[in-house]
Amino acid sequence: MVSFFNALTFLWIAKTPPEKTINTQFGFQTKKAKKNQKNWAIAQKEMIAYAEKVILPSCIIGFCFLIVEVFLFFHWSENKFAAVLLIETLVPIISYLKLYFHVSKKLPD
């Protein structure tokens, strides 16, 4: 289920229009992105492009994890179920770290 929420988050990011001006509520919030308006615009564009690229793989991974979780839940394999949940929790963390480094790499200094 965690991967489905991850996919929904990326879908929300991809379908939300980017913020035009620097703000503290929405958008890619790093010091480098908020340094000037040009960096802000690049960061928002890159964040949305990355999110659009990751939606389909996130959905596929989420569906696979869901099938495994349902199977393990009904077959009472608690240790394997816990291991799958742990791995599934790492998927969004890795996805968001990749998003951060991808966008940060595209920003000029």
C-alpha cells in the first residue's frame, strides 16, 4: 500500500501546476531552489518532469507489492510479511531521494 501512496503523491505532483513565484508552502523547497526566481522555475519544471517519469513504475511496483502482501497476509507468514513491508517502505524513501538529487543536479549554482 505504501507504494500506491507514493504513486499517488507523484501523480499529484505531476498534475499540480508549478508555483510561479518563490513561496514557503508549495514546490521544491531547498535553499538552492529558493536562491533566485530562475532556480525556482527550473526546480519546479524538473520536479514535475521527474514525477511524470516515475508514476507508471511506482504503480507497477505498488501493485506487485500489494499482491505479495495479500498472499502473505492470508498465509500467516508474519516474518515475510514484515520484511516485505520494510522493503516497500524503502521504495518511497529511495524515490524521494532520487527526486531530490535529480532536481538539485539540474540547478545552476
